[in-house]
Amino acid sequence: MSIDEVPLEEKDVRNIFAAFKRYQEKARFVYALRLLAPRFTFARKILEQDAAVIRNWIRMEVDKRLQSHLEKTGENQEERLDLLHCLKEAYDPVTDTRFSVDELVDQICTLFLAGHETSASGLTSASWLVALDQESQDCFREEATTHDITSAQAVMKNMRFGTALF
């Protein structure tokens, strides 16, 4: 079994899941705090401990994969085409530089954490902003009530204000 095929250890799954759950629970508070008091710089620190658990695991796995790749150099093995490989091979055509290992880890962490939080924080922020603006609420309500709500997807296609809002 190659390193690419090794399943997650149960303890790793439990630790990552618990850290991610704590991160998500705290994120709601942190995002609301950032909206209410954007100058509070400590808000990010609230998430750092749980994010570090995930980041450290991702760093360990990236290091293993990169080491495995180095050990296979010269062997006639087919390269696995996945996200890490694509990020590792990407380069800036202006500077002709590639991601450092820390930057690779940053990219993967961003995809992992932000991929889960983007929709939730976007909807939370939009809902909060609409709640603060009566005119937007009225426009959104009027637009929503003029459509037959048999298909949410069809309604959203016709809701220009609602689509622009979100």
C-alpha cells in the first residue's frame, strides 16, 4: 500500500472532526463579532487553536506526500494527478516561482476551512446586513412574494434583487 492509499487513523479522524466542529461553532460568534466590532483583532485568535489542529495534520500529510515523491524520483512510476500535485507544479509566470511548502499548506488549509465556511459566513453576513436595512427587506420581500414558489431554483433565477443581494 502506498502512502497515497493509507486511510486516516481513527484518532486523526476524531481529532480533526472535533477541532472542525469547535471551529464551526466558534466561527458563528467570531463572524458576528467582526460585523459588530471590526476593530477587535482578538477575534481571529479565538479560531486559531482549532485551526492549528487541522493545519498541523494537513502539514504532516503534505510533508509525507512530498517526501514520498522525492523517494520515487528516478523510478518509472506514474505521477498521481491530484490537488497537491497541481498546486506543487503551479508557478507564477512573472517570477517563475512555485509555492513553498508553507504556501502549499496554506492553500490546502484555505480550501479545507474556507470551503466549509464561505457559504455560511456569506449568508450570515448578507442576512445581518439586510436586517439592518428596512428598504432592502421591503424590496426582497416584494420580489419574493411575486413569484410562485414551486421551485426555489426557478424563483432565484427570476429574483434580480435577491440574486444581487446574495
